[in-house]
Amino acid sequence: MNHLKKFRIVVKTPTLSYCYEMGLDCGRNGPNERNCHFGLFCTEPHMEAWERGKREGERILQRMLMAA
């Protein structure tokens, strides 16, 4: 098992602002592997930030569609 240590992957916890941005992207452009990655939902605050961003993205998209 010692030889597997060099293959260990270190995953950084995303910032709350990054989660918000990915939610915003999802709300405006639809879901994809990047903006809905499971790592964005690692804690309750991260999930809430993503959800706030998604709601805002959906509002922006709605305004854009109404203006067109």
C-alpha cells in the first residue's frame, strides 16, 4: 500500500463564492458536469451558496427572455 501514496489525489474544498458562481452558471446556462459537480455540495453552506446563485441565474435568464 505504501506505493499508492504517490497516487493520492488532494481535493480542495471550493470557496463559497465559487459555489455561488457555479450555481449562477447553472441557472443561466443549464446544468453540466462543471457547474453541478458533487464537490460543490460538500457542506450545507456550500449547497446554500450554490442554490442562491442558481436562483439568481434563473432570474437573470428570465429577465433576458422577457426583454427579447
